[in-house]
Amino acid sequence: MATTSTDAQPMQEWLVIAPDVEGKLEERMRVRSQHFSDMMPQVDSGLWVDGGALLDHPQKSPSSALPINGSFLIGRASTREEIVERLKADVYTQAGVWDWGRVQVIPVSAELSYCMYEVS
């Protein structure tokens, strides 16, 4: 049976919480520029709409090192599998930075971002 546009799954927002393996901060920093470079086409395509570092605690001052312990991302895809596929291809996964036993991919409804777009 052919899939019509009405049969297609709607786009869904996904919250990704990807803790780092303990002791992998140095490896994270080594591959960080590649991670950012690889992410840009995915940001441009609309797959990733936000993201950043998870922290152990708030940064003590603007000049202090960030106490990074993982990543968070907000993505848009029809299925969880699409998100997981992209995460598994990421250099943080390939370099063993993200702790895959603790990665969470959670469907969410990003209502505030829609409000912000409608207002601007």
C-alpha cells in the first residue's frame, strides 16, 4: 500500500539527555570542534533546534571552566529511531563520550518555541 502525505507520521519534538561517561571530559574536548562542525548541516536542515552542555553545577564565574557532564538536544523528527540514528553517528558516540546506557530520547511538545515564533 502506498503511503500518502496524510499517512506520514507528523514531526515530533524530542528531548535528548546524553550523559557523558565519567572521566571523558578530555576526550569530549578533543572531538568537540568536529561535533560542532558535523552538527551544523543537521541544524540547518531543522533536525536539531537547540542543544548544549549538561553541567554538574552552575558555572562559578564567566571565566571558569564549564563543569560539563553531558549534552542535551532538542530535535524534530517523525520517529525516535531517526533521532537515535543521528546520535549514534555523532562523534561523541563514536569516541565513547556519551554513556549510551543512560541516554534518554523523550517525546516532548515544545510549546514555548512556537509562541516565540508566532510573536516575532
